Amino acid sequence: MARDPKQYSRLLVLAGLLPLLLVDVAVGLPTAAFVGGSALLLVAAAGVHVRGGEVRAGAGWLVFAASVALFAVVDVGSDVLYVVALVALLAAGFLLLASERVAERTDETDETEE
């Protein structure tokens, strides 16, 4: 049975972010700890995809990590340009993840036609 990176990365992100969110709500983590922990989880999810041969999906998770890291660097709500940058990073991450799935389906279609 082949391993499916998207299943492992989703589990990693959910299993990591849920406790992080709960601890943040319960005791109020410093912003750097919350953002840093979240970004590390997203980088780990990217590693799962890259190791599984899904480079574009891994890049998508890295772009999500960059969007989370943006919160540590600037006050995103203070300027419309920061909001635009955040939206652009999130859109790029989603497009990279989607392109991996499209390529995956295209490869499956090519294999069935042969």
C-alpha cells in the first residue's frame, strides 16, 4: 500500500495546531511562541509532502508557513498592503496545493488511457 502524504500532513497539522490553539486560549501564549510553533508545524507538513514526492504541495505548505510568519514580523491589520500580502501568500499556497492534485489526476488519466 502506497503512503498518501496528504493524509499524513493533514493529521500532523491538525494534531499539532489543535493543542497549540488550546494552550493559547487557556494560558495565552506569546505571539512568537504561537506563530513559531504554527510555522514549524507547517514546515513539517511540507517535509512530509516533499518526502512523499509531492514537491508542489510541499511548496504550498511552505508558503502557508510564510503567511503565518508574516504575523510575527508585522501587524497585518495595520496596513492594507500587509493584508494584500497575506491574501497573496494564502492564495499562492492554495494554488500550489491544487496544482499538485491536478497533476496527480492528470497522471492518473494518462495512465488509464495507455
